[in-house]
Amino acid sequence: MKKSTLLLLLLTSPAPAQDHKPRGEQEMHALHRDSKAYIAMLEDPKRDAYQKPHEVLQALALKPGEQVADIGSGSGYFTLRFAAHVGETGRVYAVDIDPEMVRHLNRRVRDAGLSNVQTLLAEPGDPLLRDRSIDRFVVVDTWHHIDDQPKYLGLMKKMLRPGGQVVMIDFQKRELPVGPRLEMKIAREDLIRQLEENGFRLAKEHTFLPYQYFLVFEPK
């Protein structure tokens, strides 16, 4: 079987169904401890309806040869899709702090026969990437899990190559049928202010996602 065919099968194969619904902090922590349930939630085919991965990839317009860091890569929902776009000359760094998630993604990468994905078991406050090594950081539904966000932004700024970007996709701070509870969310305006205070500027915004903002930042 060709690598491209195998990758397509992995991306489109159904995962165990689990309804997406608003979850409180304690429930989210419990879900993180149950790795199988968490993977099922991340890979639930119902997620595609609002996450719109095809449209996200089109908006990102990744180029062959790019070095992309998927922060909070989890089960690899976006990691494998990024890998198909950066090609054999590019690389996707799948960064996560959960050993079980990293092991799960290692198996997916192996089974897909991919040579352009490198998983990283990182620290909560440090993605452990080299300085000036990344063209794009992509952070999807993860930023609210990072405690010392200004420090993390400083590290990402050092790790970006000239012309690099930080892409933030996260849930809008309003009542939604999916995602974390309202008190756990970060408002779009607050996130923009935070990035601006830490040396970034908003370069682009996409508005096609129904429940999430999609912001692209560049260093000032």
C-alpha cells in the first residue's frame, strides 16, 4: 500500500464516538487521566463538523519544506494532516506533555510510514525545540492549559525562524455546545492583547470556524 493511501485511511478512519460537550476543569482533568477516552474525544468524527480541518489546512497554506510545531498535538488530529502538506523535505514536531499521547502518536506515525514527524515529550512550560528552528507554531485548543504563558511566548519567539508565525485556534469565550467551560476559555481580545504585550502583532484572522477564533501572529 502506498504511503499516501495509508495516511488517508488513518485520517479518515472512524474513531469511537463520544459526544463533544462543555466540560468543567475537574471533568477535563479526569478525562486527561483516561487516555483512551481522551483520544476518542479528540478523534471523534463529529469534531470535523466544527473544526473544519480541510479548511484550516487551506487557510494555513503550508509549504513543502516547512518546519511546523504542533503544540499540544494530542492524538495527532492535526499532526498527520500537517505532515501530508510539508512533504518529505519538511518536518512536523508533535509536542505534548502526556507520555500516553506521545506513545499513541508514535504508533500512528509508525503505521503510516511517516519520516517527517518527530514527537516530543515536552515540559509543561517549554516545548524543548531549538532556537530559530520553527517556521510556524500551531496551537489548537491548548493555550488555556499553559500556566506561564508569557514565558512560553518568549521561548516560542526565540524558536521562530525569521518570518515565522504563531497560529492560535481556540474556543470563543461564550457559551458553546463544545469545548471547555466558560471560565476556562480565553477571550479573543485578551489573547490578542497578551500576544501584543509579549512582542507579537496580529497579522491575519480567519473567521470561518463556528466556535473558535483563528488568529495568526508574527513577531513585531
